[in-house]
Amino acid sequence: MAYKDGPSTGSTSSPQASSGRRNVFINKDQYFGNVPESTWNFYIGGYQPAQKWLKDRKGRTLNNADIEHYQKIIVALAETERVMSEIDKNKMI
């Protein structure tokens, strides 16, 4: 996953995503690239953390620490999905 910075201020709007392995746009010029679709839609306790974290910061400017933190969230969610899938495979045996 990568963060693409453009000429905009970095202030978040409603996050938008393209299809497939998605680019999660935080405004018209900036986005987090290559976010897995399943990670973007992943639920924990009725919440979708990848979406909720950005929505909770709507209208705010993301600083470098925020950007790094969000990237770590995406990595953690993707790894959680991978481990859950591995556990499910082992249950079938």
C-alpha cells in the first residue's frame, strides 16, 4: 500500500474507492493506493475499521503520523484476514 500525495491540502473528505485492489481517495488528489478490497470491507464488531478511521477524521488534515498510522491499520487488518483464513483452512482438516 502506498500513499499518493497531490497538490491538495491533505484535508479528508468522504473516502472514495475504486474497484478491485482499490485506491482509497481522501480528497480529489490524494489517496492510499493498493488497499485490498477485502481489507477495506473487513468488519470487526460491526465496524469497518479501514473506513471508520478515515470517516472519523473527515474535514481534518492528515499529518505524516496519521498517514503512517492508517497504513499500519491496513497492514494489520490484511494480516488479521490472512491469519483467520489460515485458521479456517486448518479447521477443515
